Amino acid sequence: MQPFFSIIIVCLNSGDRLRSTLESIERQTFHNFEVIIKDGVSGDGSLKYAHNLLKEWEKENSDGGRKIRIFSKKDAGIYDAMNQAAGKALGRYVYYLNSGDRFYSEKVLQEMADFISASGCGNLPGIYYGNVYERLRGQKVASNPCMDAFGCYRNVPCHQACFYSAVLLREHPFLTEYKVRADYEQFLWCFFEKGVRGEMRLAYQDILVADYEGGGFSETRENRKVSAREHREITEKYFSRRQLSRFRLIMLLTLSALRTKLAENEKTAGAYNRLKGIFYAQKVRR
């Protein structure tokens, strides 16, 4: 039986963080999934718990339930590792959970499976997404529930909030020339190359999907500079000059730089994200 979900974890010398992630998967009430662990040839023994869990699940899996597949191979970076793992995925929908991140509750997969099944999109591929909880600042971060061109320019849901139809990842893998923003480029490809043509579905569910660790690869000072440069390159590929000029002006007039500082400051992040959540809720009601 084809798994409903393929949960992909890419890791390298993750220590106990990998165990924490796997424990959150093990607690899920929905069992029609596989876990693919793409390891970059770790030498710290972090895969021991994964191998033990694999043996446990093999003993109980006469009903074709949850499974783990582990493979170790060198890669050219996180997006190359994510592509390698997606190439092995057997599930209808792929979800990337970074080592150290956790599902927010034991019902996440059940709630998302119910939401996808009830969407009525038939065989149309899609991205189904929710919100995340940022552990570093102790805040819920709401995703934009009604994505449009400006929403794509400004900010898209992080990959820990998104469940992708596997066919989308096979048709357009993450472009490894981007070191920080390849998931952003992939989302824009889905939206503009498939979504605007009615060839895919983009659907939001107001649930907390992941307990996101924060402070990771893309958030270092050096990689923030890389992120800004890649954002310019990617948006110039997908937006017209007129759109870019208009969107940049809107960002300037709405004090985007100040809002970013408020969202990242531990003292103001809570109030800012609550207001953002209220704004997004109003968009849904409209």
C-alpha cells in the first residue's frame, strides 16, 4: 500500500536532536506514513535510535503501517540532500521535518490527512500548509492563508508548514545553486508555473504543524546576506519589473524593515505575531 505521507529528515551529526524529532513522529496517531532519514554520513552515533526504532516498527508492521528507511550518502548541501530523499519517497505527499524540529501535537498527521482528503481536489497536486510554533522565541508564526503575487514576494510559508504533492517535487526539485532560498524558489515555481494555470491547489488549514527549533542554517548573519541576494535573483525571475517596483514600494511604505525587527525581538515578537494572526484571520473571513 502506498504511504499517504513521506516524512523526510535530512541530518548530519545531529546528536539527540534527531531522537527528539523521531519521538514526535512516533507519537502520531495517524500511521500511514514512511520516514526517510537522509544522513550525510554522520560519525556521532546519532542514527542508533533510528535503527532501533526501525527494528521496532518492522516487528509491528504486518498491517502496512509506519516504516523507516535510512540511507547515508554524501551530499552537496541541505537542498541536494532534500532532493536525494525526495527521489526515494513513495508517499503521495512529502513533508520535510528538520532534525531538531518536532510535530506540534500527536494529531498533526491525522488532521492534515483529513484536511487533504476533504479538499475535493481529486488528482490535482497541491501544497497544503498550516502554521508553525517557533521554539526559540516561544511564538506561533501564522502563515498567509490567502496567497497571491504580493504574498509570494513578501513571504511564503516555511517548508516545516507545508505538505507537498510528491509529483511537484519530482517535476521541479530544489535548485541547488541557491544555498538558502531554494525552498522559496520551489514554492514560487509551484505558484506561478502550476497554480495560476489551475494545475495545482494551494490550501491553508489553521493548525500548528511544527514546533520549529529556530536559529538554524538560514538564520546566521552570513546566510541572511545570502538570503537577501537570492531573494532578489529569484523574484526577478518570476515577477515583472512593474510588479517588483510596486511591491518594493509597498514594503517600504509599510515599514517592512521595522516589522522584521519586531518579529525577531523576543520582547515584541509575541504581540507582533498575534496581530499578524488576527490580520490573516480577517483575510480568511473575507
